[in-house]
Amino acid sequence: MPALNGYVPTTDGLQLYFQQAGEGLPALLIPNGPPLLDAFSTLTRGRAILAYDARNRGESSLVRDEARKANGIYNDVDDIEAVRSHFNLPTIDLLGHSYMGLTVILYAMRYPQRVRRIVQIGAVAPTPATQYPPELSFVDAVFTSAMDELKRLTSHPGPTDTESMCKRFWQALRPIYVVNPADVGKLDSWQRCHLATERGALNYVGILTASYMGIVTPADVTMLTMPVLTIHGRKDRSGPYGGACDWAKLLPNGRLLTIEEGGHMPWIEAPAEVLSAIERFLQ
């Protein structure tokens, strides 16, 4: 359980909800991470972990102003700096899951002197629009069925109650994130449809996706010299495995850990392997 929780103010007047576990430096920041805190609790030996909800997600501020959304993923870059500054941390380690795997790289490009090490898990590709061959992109009947169900829910929305609709969308989506159907229940903590931010999450993530298309070039990435560990499941249906291979090739000090039977959340399929690799890397 977190030892501390509260809110960090952003530069544009929002509030980011955070949870802290452990103590010590260098601190590990996990954007979009409170649901991950229990899974990564063993990493607190000798260090603090600060996991926070990104803006417009979880228990952080709901963003209603469209102008505030216009900066897309760069808002999240600014928010990492707001958290670092709020806790007066000279340098930080970063762990970014999914699209946050790109965000932490963008932060390091802007503030390289403030980043010690980076962990990416299930990160979007450096160039998200890249089409990978079948051996580097996992698409199966589970993914196809989930997309069909999303289309059905969109065209026949049913109840107008937004919380109920959020739960139906989550029910359709969650099987794509794990390899073994028996593990679907392990994602329950990620379903937070009682929060207004999460009820609009699909639309908001769509805005973010549009904001990061084509914003990173190979030349941008090769300037980063800090160590980067990219962890990716070969059976990730959400972020293609080919993207992880590209990160490992582009980053001068990058390394790739492949979880052969892993999905988008590979710590579920291989907790010991993932956690021990991160712990060794950060030490």
C-alpha cells in the first residue's frame, strides 16, 4: 500500500493525483501508474516510487477545455517535469507503459540531464504509424473479436448511462491485454469507470494518438545516451513487438527484454522475469 498520496499542481492549473511507496533516491516516476504500484512494490527497496495519474485520467483533473488538450502528449511531458520539480528531485528514473513509453523518451529528449535511466514496457513504436509484418505484430481472433465488439458498441450504444457504457467498453477491450484468458480478471484494478476521467478515456487516448504521430525521428532518438530497457511481450496485441525492436536498434544505450508469452502487460505473464530485470537495470 502507498505510504503517501496527494496532488501535484501542473503549470497550467490542474491537479495530478499521486501515490508514493518507499523512500530513497533516485526516485522512480511512473506516469499513468497508480494501478501499477502494487505490481511493482518490490522495486521500493532503497528507493521511492512516485506513481501518478496523467491529466484527464484516473483521479487527476478532468480536462474539459479543448485548448488544454491541443498540446497532446507534450502536456504529459510537461507534467513529468512538474512532478519532478514538486518533489525537488535532482535526477529521476522513468518507467513508461504503453503510450507513456514514448512520453518518457520525449521527456528525456527535452531534459536529458535530469534522467538517469528509462524503462519502457509495451511501448508504442517510435513511428506509431509503421506497419509491421505478421512476425512482428500479433493479431489473432481475440483482437479481431474485441474490435468487432467495439464497433458494435459504438454503432449500438445502448444505455445512455456513461458509467455503464464505460464498463461495457472495458469488458470488450480487456481480453486483448493478456495472453491467457484466465488472466483477464487480473486487470480489474484498471477499470475505474466510476471516475469521469476514465469514462472519457477512449476518446482522450485517441486525441493523444493523433498528437504523437510522426513526432520522433531516428535522429532525435540517437541523441539519448542514458541506458534504456525496453520490455515487450511478443504477443502484445496493443503495441506491436516490432516497435520494441526498433527502439532497441535506435537507442544508443538501449537493450531489449522479450517476453515470449507476454502481452501488453507482460508483468502479468512473467512477473518474476520482468521485475528482476527492472531491479537489476535500475541498480
